[in-house]
Amino acid sequence: MSMKNGPIRPLLRPALLALGLAFVAGTPATAEPSNRGMESVNQPVVQRTDFVFDATPDGYSGLSEAEQHRILDWFDAIHLSYGDRVAIADDGLYGHSSVASAIGNLVGRYGLLLAGVAPRTAGEAPSGAVRIVVSRSIASVPDCPDWKDRSDSDFQGGLSYNYGCATNGNLAAMIANPEDLVQGRETRSDLRTATSSRAIKVYNDAAPTGAGGLK
């Protein structure tokens, strides 16, 4: 028995060694770190673009009809719509004047209100002009969907790179103000009740429609 088993053992050792080298060669040297937490890898990213327009007031009495048409043409050119933030950068010079009121009326045609403080922009408005700044923020989730790894091949129990792409993508698409993803919103407000019940009030105050006087 010893003579039969003797020649077999030296043959097994090179075979096992070759198998081990093949396993090591098939394993990537620099594997991606495994996400062992519950936070998704791909998060929403908010990008803000500022559009600037320098309007020329008609003295301190407001805006001429021609200047108002110029502003409206500019609003149409940049597709001003819900979610945009419109402010006047004038260091308070026109803050409570008829110029600001005229600009506010033009902005109101698009269902928007003037914001209080304008963001900083490059350069300054010409002397005697008032600068209108439209800020537009867009939220998106880059690199989603992400299928560069396979969740069933992660032997460390980590999350896949595609985890959270659907939820974060829907959140970025549905949020009314993308800047809330960065700064959040304060809960200390006297208008919380009025804001939350606005839709109910509009429904209750609506005139009856349809057959039989039903809403």
C-alpha cells in the first residue's frame, strides 16, 4: 500500500498549486470597495444657472413700454417657468420703487413672485440700470442607472452601485425646489398651516360644476 500511494502524493501537490495560482490570477488586484452601509453611492446633484438681464428704467417712474417688451422677450427666450427664482440685484436702490413694482408685474404674468435677495453675479450693471437675475436649479443623479457591478457577486454583503438610483432619480425629478436638497427648509414658519391647507381651501371655494350641482 505504501508503494502504491507514494507516487500519487507528489502529483497532487503540483495540481493543487496550479489551481491556487489560477484562483489568484482570476481575482482582481484592485477590487472596488464594498458599500457596507445603507447610503446609496449615487446621490442627487444640484446645478444652478444664473441668467442676467440689465434693464434701463425710465427715470424713477418705472419702465417704458419698449423696455417692458424687451424684458418679456428675454423671459420668453430663457423659457421662464415655475421653479425659477427671479430677483433684482440693485443694492436696495430700486427695492421699493415703481421699477421693482413694474418688474414684479411682468414676473407675475408667469405665475412667479420676486425673490428678496439676488445671488452674486459676475460684473456689475451699467450706471443707471437695474439687473434682473433669474436663477434656475436642476437636480439629477449622474451615472444612473449603474450596472458596473453585480450584487450577487459581492461576497462581503455590500450594496450594488445601482442601489438607490430609482428612488433618488424620482426625488430629483419631482422636487419643486431643487435647492431644498442642498439647504433644506426651515420648519419655523407662521405660514405652515396656510400652506398645507391651501389645496383644501381652493377645493372648498371652487364653484360647483357638472350635472346636479356636484363638484
